[in-house]
Amino acid sequence: MTPVTIVPTLFEYEFSDAVDPEMIVSKALAEQLFLFFRSHKLFNWIDSHNGCEARADAVCVLLDEWKIPNYKGWVFSGKFLKNHVGGLKQNWNYHVAPMLPVKEAGSIIYYMLDPASANNLQRIEDWAANVTEYAHSYYMIKEPQWYIFPGKKITRRNWHLRNRQNRKWMIQGIAGINGLGAKGKAELCFNKGRIKNTFKLFEQLKKNKSFKDFTGMH
């Protein structure tokens, strides 16, 4: 009898956004970006239970500033998204990270920039499989300006866009504070200096010119 192979994760086409095949980056740029963000002091990739959407949005905002094409890759547990079997590691309901469209061997490969889950770039399907505890999970590609999904039924276009409020949440998140929780709200009162310094460092990073020689390689 031929053994049955269970695929841990499936692509969720219904909720994914269209991608532009002309907007690509080189593998060299993708690898340099991974190393840059993995080692930068602004980002705490070790905190596995706080801030993935804040980190993802911060990186994508910076990539936008640097004129580097990017998306976000999202993965959901089957239990959370479709109310049936399927779970992620760390008891996550979902995980999100920046994604880079890379031209490689004549094809476009979607690589995840996620030092929280690996020490190197991962193809989106491998990334989703690696954070899946048991089948099935569902992964999708979204445009970077979508900050978070709604609390209730998810569709392709009903996500929340970046705005002034979730920009505050993003800065708080990369400062290590979840401002939506009771503990986080208390921490906001005692860590105003940390949040101010995080905002200052983030704004300075927008002006970074390290990758200007690569932007013509799209």
C-alpha cells in the first residue's frame, strides 16, 4: 500500500491578493535584507508571543520607504480560520511576516523574511509548513498596507488598512509592548521613554541608504 502523505499547509487563494509579476527583487538583495533585519537592534525576533503583526508592518513600511517591492505572508490555523482541525506551533492562531518576491531561475519565488522562525529566508510554503503543528494550516499573500484582519469573518478585502491608530500599535509592538492588553496598557504608562526612542529610531531607519545600490535590480 502506498503511504499517504498529509500536506501540513494549503494555499488560501480565496483570501490572497494579486501580485505584480513585474515587481521583483534579486536573491542577493533578499539575503542582505534578511541579515540586516535579523541583526538590527530595533527588532526583537525572540519574543514569540508578541508583536508579529507590528514587526511585519514595520519592516514593510521601511521597504516601502526604500522602494523595495514587498508583501506580507500570513498563515492561520485551520481551527481559527475555518473552525476545523489544524493548529500552529506556539499555540498561535496566526502568524505574519514580510515577504519578498524574488526572481530566481526564471521564476518568481516568494521568500519570507522572518528571523522569528528561521535563520534564513524560507519559501512561503516551507515557512507556513514549519510553523504548523498539525494539519491543516492555510497561508495567503496580502498587500503590505493591510495591517490586521477583522475580528469576525475574514474576506479578501475587509482587512484593516494602516492608519494613525495601528501605526501607534506598530511602534508599541516593536518596543515590546502590546498596548491592547491590560498588562500592555499599564506598561504604556511606565515606558513612554522607550516608546519615544523606538519611534525616533524607526524614523531614522526610514532614511537608511544601505540598499540604494540594489533598488535598480527589481
